[in-house]
Amino acid sequence: MTAIKLNYRERLCHYLFQKSAEPYAKWFKRNKAPWDLSASDLQLYPKNTFGYKVGVFLAVNGFEFFPKHETHDLFHVITGYGVSVKEEIGLQFLLYGNGKRSLYLYLVMSLGFFIVPEYYKFYKRSYQIGKKQKKFYHKICKAYLLEDYERVKVVF
């Protein structure tokens, strides 16, 4: 895995992402059960499945699912967005364009505007992509992990 060089504002965003995820899950996702799946579990799925692709995404990036935030990584795989600060924030703009609304989404979008505004054009383009796509943000779930990846991409 190649280390990504971040400027001080991107490092601040990354730090805030890391520190806010657990409290957000605790306070706002109390009734949601974690999936209890690892990247290696998903890599045992058939290679044509969405779950396998998610497992590869997690492994390549050195990640495991963050409990109660699992769908976030599914969004990365379905949209093709990476894990840089720019793309993390851009993904939230795409999801906003797609109709998703949450406190966390608003906070991340605000970080983008105020801390790393140089990516504004990317955020705007991401929002427009989300507006044009079929609504998917509320449909992506654990059940799709066993589906054929190409079929999932076409549906969304």
C-alpha cells in the first residue's frame, strides 16, 4: 500500500473522520447491529460477487469494516471512489445528490467546504453524478454482498 501524502488540512480532516466515527455510531446508530464480517471473510465469497469486491477493497486499503458503518465501504465499491480525503468528502456529496441525508453527511460536506475548498469542483461534479444516478443510497445493504457484482452495478 502506497502512503498518500496529505497536507495539514487533509490530515485534520482525516483525524476528524477517525475520531467522529465511533461516537456517531454510538449515538446515532444504537439500534443497528454490526455485520461481523471481515475482509478475509468477504474474500472467500465467489469472485464474481459484490461481497468479494468489497473484501478486496478493504484488504487493498488495509481496512476492516467499521462497526455500524459497513454500508459506507459498499458505497466506495459501487461508486468507484477511493479513500483519499478528497474522495471521502466527494462521496458524501455524491450521496447527498442521490438523496441521502444525515448529520454525519452534513458534517463531512462542511469540512470539505471550509477546510479543503480547493476540491470544490470535484465536490460539485460528485453531487451532479449522484443526482443523475438511480437512487441507491437507501438500497445498498448486506443482502447484496452475495449478488453478482456486474448485476449490482447495473441496478445502481
